[in-house]
Amino acid sequence: MSPKAPITQDVMTIPRKLPEGKINLVGLTRDQLRAVLIEHGTPEKQAKMRTGQIWQWIYQWGVRDFGEMTNLAKAYRAQLAESFVIEIPEVVTRQVSEDGTRKYLCRIAGGHEVEVVYIPEEDRGTLCISSQVGCTLTCSFCHTGTQKLVRNLTAAEIVGQVMMARDDLEEWPVPGAPKDETRLLSNIVLMGMGEPLYNFENVRDAMKIAMDPEGISLSRRRITLSTSGVVPEIARTAEEIGCLLAISFHATTDETRDVLVPINKRWNIEELLQALASYPKASNSERITFEYVMLDGVNDSDEDAHRLIDHIKRHNIPAKINLIPFNEWPGAPYKRSSNNRIRAFANIVYQAGYASPIRKTRGEDIMAACGQLKSATERARKSRKQIEAEAGLQN
């Protein structure tokens, strides 16, 4: 494999068959769903119609029990129940912040856990979902990066996070009821645990399900994928998913970005900017979001602001710059930039003609803010190790 070839990281593959021998239908593409239905006795001539019916029950109405799929014959429902299940991640804990942000700890196959965050706002409700258990990127300002990668999430576990949140928000429509266009969960951001482009196929399949008009039916413009800069997969994202793109940029020189976002050592700032400039959706007036965490004395100078503008202008990238006050976590090696410094940085960007919103910190009181996600199990495990180490020192 050449050093620039795309990588899909998968430490452990989870078989599609569950322990009791049944197949989980969640996360299968339409073609995969049709194939397993035929494989388990659905006549081939009926398979396309049955796929559409079952798809709507799962993703439009949120039904998990085949017995409730009333437009299917009773005998066929029983046949489905013998071979298949409809399962999503299990909610272990649910915390609600003072500002209304909800953080869920979800258990997936193998007993692993991921965190999911729902952020309600006046004009939208955004769900921040995870794509991996842990992360390999070791970005030095990110709490999730201190947890080793365990494995990629399956497509079922990714779209299952969306279904789990709709359960909690009680947002599944009732068959036959008038259509309600207001959405409590209106947007998805792939900004939780993990690097989505190191799990491309599963992320793609899950987002295709979320965008399907006969199911959850979210517009591609309501889905934003955030990457730290897996350059070979950026063009694929446009071609095969078509969602909006956000870049964890965070520094304006390779020297600083190598430390903050170590993937920069593989694909440097110039290579990343070239990939963004050719991102097909950019020509359609869809701005790429540059995420920029504000770290005191590290990347927050006026010079950094001017360099950032120069990078974007030089490559003619339609962009907005999202400034993120650093969300501190226990043992973090950085401090948040002062409010005055953040405002000064934002003003330079704004004067250059780019939107420069300062992200409002949400859910900080429940460790749900940007860069703070980390499995509670991992936290507890670390605590136990620390306790054992301390006990060993005392003996």
C-alpha cells in the first residue's frame, strides 16, 4: 500500500448475524435488505415491494416489532420474526444539561460504549453522532483522542444512534396522522467519537439510510461530516455521500498542526487545502466549514488569523470559519483563549469577508461539549488503574 492510500481502520469486525443466529435489518442498504429477504424465503418477484414496506416500517415509523407491520400478511410477519431482528444501540445513561443538551452513553455489540449528543436550538435540533469506539488520531486538545481506538462502528450502530435519539425525543410519526414538518432532530453532525473517513463505507451506508426519502428523510444539506483531513477520502465523500463538509483545521502552520492534529504529518495543510478546493460541492456555493479551536498562546494570534484567511483565499475555497472556545477537560494541556482574543480573531476573519461565528459552548456541565466526549467506561477504567497504582505506591 502506498503511503498516500486511503485507510479503513477496523480492529475488530462484528458479524452481521447476532448470537441467536438472527440478522439485524438495521443498517442494511436497500440492496442488502432485498438480498437477505430473498435468502430467507421471500419470493424474488415480491422482494422489491417487501423491501420498500419493511424499510418504511423501520425508518419512517420507527417500528421494531414485525407483528406491528400491519400491511404484511400474518404468516409473513412470523416468517420475518424467525430470521430477523430490528435492533439499535442500548441507552446506558442519559444526562440533560442546564441548557437542554442531552448526552447519551450507548452500549453496542461487544459491550463497548459510545457517546451521542443532542443539541436543541431555536431553529434546529442537532445530533452529534460517533463513528468509532475511541479514536486513533490523538489530537492533543481532544479528550476523545486520549482513548485508544477499539473498533469501527457498523452502519447499524451509526444510523442506530439517530433512531435512538428519535425514540428519546418521541419523534416517530404515527401512520395515518397528518404530516408534521417540524423536526426536533433536524440535523446530523458526524463530530462525535472517531474519524468518520477512517470508517468510510459504514458511514456512507448509514447516511444514505438517514437521507432516504422513504425513511428518516433528512436532506444531505442537513448532514455535516467532520474530518481531520483524510485527504484521499474527501473526494469520495462528495461523490458517494454528498453531505456538507467540515474540517478540523485548528492551526495555520504545519509545525503547529503536526502537534494539534497529528494526521497533518501524513497529509499536510497544502495537500488538505488542495483537496478542499476541488471538493465538488464547493462549486455549488456550499461552503466548507473550517473548525478552529481557540487555544491560548498556541494558535490564536492575529498572524494566525491572517494566515488562515490567506490559505482559504489562495485556494478560492467557499468557507465559513467556526471558532470554538477550547472546552477544558481534566488534565488538558491547553487553556482556552480569552474572550477578547477570540473576538479579535473573529473580527479579522469577518473583515476579510468570511462568516466567523464563535460557537456557543453547550453541555459543558455534563462533559458533552466539543472535544470532551469519552466513554464513561473508559474514564472509570482509568480511575481504577490510577487507584491501583496509588495503592501499589503505598504498599
